Amino acid sequence: MTFRTAFFSAFKPAVLTTALLLSLAACTPQDGGSGAEQTPAAQNTPQQIQELLQQLQKSAGNKRQNLQLTLVELLLQEQQRDLASQILEELQAEQLSNSQYISYSKLLCQLYIQRGLYQQALITLDRERLVNLSDQFNVTQQLDFTHLRAKVLALLGSHLASAQQRIYIDPLLDSETQSLNRKSIWRSLMYVPTGELIRYESTAFGEEYKGWLSLALIVKTAQGDLDEQVRRLDEWQQHWPSHPANQPLPEDLALIRELAANQAKQIALLLPLTGALAPYGQAIRDGFMAAHYQALQHRNSAPIIKIYDSASGSNFAERYQQTVNEGAEVVIGPLDKSHVRQLFDEPISIPTLALNRIEDYGQAPEQLFQFGLAPEDEALQIAELAFLENRRNALIISPRGDWGEKVSAAFEQHWQQLGAKTLANSQFSGQKDLSSSIKNALYLQHSESRARRIQALAGQRVEFEPRRRQDIDMIFLLAHPEQARSIKPLLDYHYASDLPIYATSRIYSGYSDKKKDSDINGIKFTDIPWVLNPDSPLKQLVNRELDNSKLYQRMYALGVDSYQLYPRLKQLQHIPDSRVYGQTGTLKLNPSNQIERTVLLAQFVGGQAKVIAAADQSLHQAFTPPAAKTASPRDAIDTRILKQ
């Protein structure tokens, strides 16, 4: 199979020949193959750019085109995108030689990626002339373009296709690059929904591809049962002893045997079963026990589960110590924030998974882990997703009060860290002031005032259509379903129907209501897999067996994931890149011993919530603007030459 076939058509794994591997080892740049002039390595990049700008004044023809390509490459390194774009636009692609056109296509694709224009980047890679030239690529060019395609596909949410590209080139890479490439393959596969993995694994051809999918399914489908995961992993390793994913195993599986061999024999559930928080505590308990009983179907032994009411008695510290004295090796709970805060000041001798998070209260004890459905996690995720979709100037619409202020602040802080701006924050108190707050945030009153002044000067009525402000390119919406169903039509009415809207899970009730939710069509929002995946057998069991289950869906999911998390706390603590793929999202541990979640992205289409592909958020760092620095006269780039 040719590179062209593998690169531009459906992925078909092939056995790469020894000759091809040797060609990589011996590969050196061909004269003129890059279509670019060589520049002294000792010079810094701004100096090189300045000299090339000066050389452009004296050059013409083929030499000028080579200089321009070299210049664009350096400008992209410095993230000088506007200048790079200006030079690429000056080049006439049809007049470039084949080697120059290959370089031009690569640079244009990189520019589109830096600007967040991923679909245009993919179109560039699929242009007919480049496709026809692909059989002439040397090994370095094959790797460059395959990496670009894999990155673009990951940014477009086509994660399985991205993994396929990386699987194809893996044998061509040196050991260090190979290690990074395999991590990227694994990360992409973990984005692929379980149902899709099952469908493709059953029909996959090529041992390497099928092996990757089979291993991914072991992680995705046996989260609640370590013994079952170990059994299936043993079978996988026997079947694929020399598979690339076995050299070594992905970090999510690195400690799996040790964790299975050292599972706790007694677990304490310390939850509020009476009082104001009782419905939530009971739902978490029921989710935990449902996961426990499901795991028992595949296990010969299971830990003892003892349940304690954290709301009974006046001394929570004594209740916590009781669980330890009675033999608990792990504690799940408490839920109440005041109780979690008390644990910060107590000697914690066994792993304790608190089901809430405390901010700004000092460093948690080493054995205290904090897990909850913090909306701040969703705010951070939305900031990264919107940034990757090339949004840079946000309007926040939020309710007045602690919740709105807290989540808005989390979004805004991360948004600014990424290099974007919040241009306005429209707060509302209720339905009555929604219209006026949105109208003010969009500056419509300014447009109307201008019209009145013109009419006064003209002395007659003037035909006029108000215009909203044009500097906003997205809206971050914090609202519950009833509020959102009023806000979206108001935005449409106030000439903002073209602005993309992103929201947290607060916007979705968790149940389909096509008639009412048609008012919020088009809004993208984040929510947990438990809510967005109705086909989960465990969810169906809970909803069938438990009364009033509709009210506490997210609490059941928190209980299920508590069961999956507690035996893997050591894995998350000692392997920073490891994840647990649960019903509340993809879970990782941060340096403060807090469990952070990455959830699913969905959109209202035809009045229904539909899961949509999300970009690989780990790639956002590649496009974050560098910190501003003061340029010295020697480093300054004089761009006036481009205008001469």
C-alpha cells in the first residue's frame, strides 16, 4: 500500500518493510526538497526574520518564493500569524514547483491550525494537487503530513480517525517520539464512545488496529471490577504479546494488578441519611450499592459495606473515627461541606473519598480525596472547547447570586489564561429583568440612541434597524432550563441569533422535552455520561427499581463513580496521566487531591440533546499565545518592508 492510500483514504494497517524503516534512519533533507533557503542556526528567530525581509527586496522568481516560504515558517514559530498569512496570500500556489507546493501546503495547514480553522486545515490536506504528490513524499514529509492530519482530526473530534493515522506511522518513529505517539493514540481512543469502539472492534482488520481497540474496550467496559479487568488484560497480553501497546502498557493500566491484589476488605459509606441532605445521600448510597451488586455478578468475593448516617449525632469527628475503629479500610463520604472541612483538621489514616470539594482551605491531608460534581470543572472545559473552536471574545450571561458568580469567575479566569477576553457579564435576577440586561449587554440602547439623534438632526423619521455590538463572538450561559428557554428567544429577538452559545449541565433537566427544548436549539452544553447515555444497563436498573429516580440522576452517577474510584485512588495519585472513565465523566486527580471531571459535549437539535464530538482539549496548549515580552531593538521585526 502506498502512503497516498493510507493517508488520504480509509485506514488500512499494513506491515511496513525493513527498507522503509531504514530509509527513515538514513533520511536527510534533500536539496531544495523543503522549498526553503537555509538560515544560520546561530541567529535568533527575529534576526533571521529581519534579514529575510530585507533579502526579499532584492529577490525575484524561484529564489523569492523560497525565501517567502522560509519566512512563513519562522513567523509561525513566533506566532506572527497575520504576517505569515499576508506572505502566503502573496504566493501564487499554481506557480509553485512541486517541492515548494508541498512546503506551502504544510505551512498553510499550520497557519489554519494556529487560527483554530480546523476544517480549512483539513481541506488543505485534501487538495487534489497535494494528494497527487503524496506518493513522492520522502519519509520526513510522510511523518509531517500524517502528524498534521492526526492533529486536525483530533481537533475536529474525529478521534478514531486520528488514532488510525498515528497507528499507521508508529513503526517509523524513533523510540522517544514513538512513546509520545502511543500516548496520543491512547488519548484519542479514550475519547471514542464505548459503543463505537465495540462496533469497530468487531469488524476491524489489521492486528495492530484491532489490538488497540480491544485494549481500549478493556478499560472502558470494566471500570467497576478490577478482577475482571485483570482477567481480560491477561487474555489480551497472551493474544498480543508483541503489540505496541504492550511495550509498555498505557498508564491507565500500569498498576492494575497491584490494585486488584490489594483491594479493601471493608468499606464505610458515611452519608447523610436523615435531615435536609438525606435525599442526596440516599441516592448516592443507592448508586454505590447498584454498582457493587453489578460487580458481584462477576466476582467470587467482595468487600463488606457498612453504612453510617453522617447526620446523626452532634459530633461528626467521632462518627468518622467510629468507621475507622470498626474496621473500615476506605471511607466514602461525607457529603456536607462543613463535615469535609472538619476532615482537613483531623488525622486521616485511611483513604477517604469526600463527596464534595472545599476551596481555599489549605492543603488537604494526604489520604483525603475530594470528589463532587463541581460546576467549575464544566466552566473550565467550556472555556477550552470554545477556545479550540476559535472563539476569543465572550459575553457571560448569569444569574445573580453565589452560584452564578462562582462559575462565571472560574470560566473567566481560565478564559483569560488561554489568551481570550470577557467583554461583558450580563447578570439577571429573574424573568422580569432578562430582556433589559441582555439588551444592555449587547449595546442595543447605544444603537437606538444614535438613531434618535439622527432623527432629531434630520427632523424626520428615519428607517432604522438596531445593531448589536460586533466584538462578541460567543456567549457563556448559566441558566436552568426555564430561564434558558426565555433567554435564547430574547437573544434571537435582540439580533444575536448568530452568536454560538455554550452552557453548563444546569441547562438540561436530563429528560427529553422536545416541545419546550426546541426554544434552545443550537445551544452546546456539557453534561455527564450517565445523563446523556440512556442505554447504560446500570442506569436502566436504577430507574426501574428505585422510586423518584428522576429527581436524583446525577447523585446516582456520583455513587456509581465512588464505587469505581475508591480502589483506583493510588493509581490516580501516583500516575499523573491516568484516568478513570466513569458515569460522571473522565476523572483525574489534581495536585490538591481533588478529582476533576471532563464531561461530554452535547447540543440541542430538534428539541433533543444530542452528544457531539468534542476536540481533544489536551491540544489547546499548542495554540495558546505566548506570554508578552518586551522586544529589544535588535529583536524587533520591521514589517514595513512587506508594504514596499
